[in-house]
Amino acid sequence: MKKGKTNWLITGLLIAGSLLILFPLYLAVTISFKTPEEMGKSLLALPEQWNFSNYAQAIELTNFFQAMGNSLFITIFVVVLTLLTNSMVAYAIARNMHKKFYKFIFYYLVSAMFIPFPIIMLPIVKQTAQWNLDNLVGLIFLYVVYGLAFNVFLYVGYIKSIPAELEEAAIVDGASTWVVFWKVIFPLLMPMNATVGILTTLWAWNDFMLPLVIISDRELSTLPLVQFVFQGQFSTDYNLAFSSYLMALAPMILVYIIAQKWIISGVTKGAIK
């Protein structure tokens, strides 16, 4: 393409894609500030008065800050444990893929990605109840294990691209396997750690199904779960619901804005290597 020449096809697709994203966001923001009467008059118009009382009511009805604390607790521990354990498992597999046992373990784990959640939902509910894991700690454990398949798939591909000579040099200097992993390999995994960490953060924060089937105590509800309070049998309070949705969404938008460069960096470096 000549420099300065506009590709109208790509530009048109980008505009259409942007509108598909921005239009629902516009509706969510404007509806969250309207009264039900204003929304009934015109769905697309701006609010006559920017009504912040919807946000105050949503905070009170959902016990928002307690739910956010539960979501933060789960997300932080899931991300930390996922990075530590999944990377170690992947390292052991990647450096021993020439052995049948590790190759079998790799494909066994990867095959778990193709099992839909509804199939394993009932066994998970039964086992967590029997083992007293139907709480936040149980959720953390399930997220770490459930994410193992996809994360190992990512880590193994990345670790195989790291030259083994780096580890051999450390071993010649007297380093053990444990030291080699933490001092040599783990720092080199930072781009992939960032990618896995951000994807895991988004998943653990936004997930609805796993907390729904595991958590029965309202005090332990996460942010996605408490959104149910706005839905009745015959109606939904859209004004309060959208206010609550936007408050629940705000932390993740902030995380994505801050961390998006590491996602792109991880993907591009993995592709180049």
C-alpha cells in the first residue's frame, strides 16, 4: 500500500467494529443515569438529569463492597497461585517432552480444554460439598486447576523456544533444577506470565458459572453473582442493573488499560521466538 493512501475497506470495518462496541456501552452508561420513566420515553436519548442515586441504590442492594472484596480475594490468590504452579508444571513437561510419560501428561492436560464445563459441573458441585470446599478457598483451588490445561499449553510452547544452553550453563556453575527455574527460566517467562496473569484475572473476576454452582452463602458472593438481585421473576430493574454492571466492570477496564501493552508484548514475543 502506498504511503498516505487510505484503505477505505479496512477503515470502514474498523468504524463498524468500533460502533458495535461503543453503542452498547453508550446505552449502558445512559440507562444507568436515567429513571425508569425517562428510559420509557426514549431509550437512545441522553438523561434529562444525570441521576447518581441509581449507583447508591445498587451499592446498597448488592452489598457491593463486600462482594468486591470477595472477588478481589479470589482473583489475587488465583493469579499468584496460577503463575507459580502452572509455570512449574509446564517447565517440567517442556524440558522432558522427549519422554513418553511427560508427552502423555501434556496431551492429557491439553485434552481437558475440549471438555465443556456443563459436563463436569455436577461432579464438581458434589465433590466440593463433600470436601468442604464450597467456599472461597475451594473456588481458588478450582480456578487454578481448571486453568491448568490452557496455561500449560501456552507455557510449554514458550519454554520450548528458550535455548537450553542457558540452563546448561547454570547447571555447569552448580545450580540445581530448582535454582535454574527460579533464577534463569522464570524471569524469561515474564511476557508469558503477564499474558497468563491478565487472562486469568479477567476470567476469575468476570466468571459467573463456577461461583453460581459452588457458593450458596450470600456473604461469600462475588460481584457477578450479586447482579442477580436486579432480576425478578417477571421484570428486571435495568437502571440499577446497568449502574451495578458498570461499577463491577470498572476495575477490569482499569486493569486492561494499564496492562494491555504486556498482553501485546507477550503475544508478539512468543510469536517471534
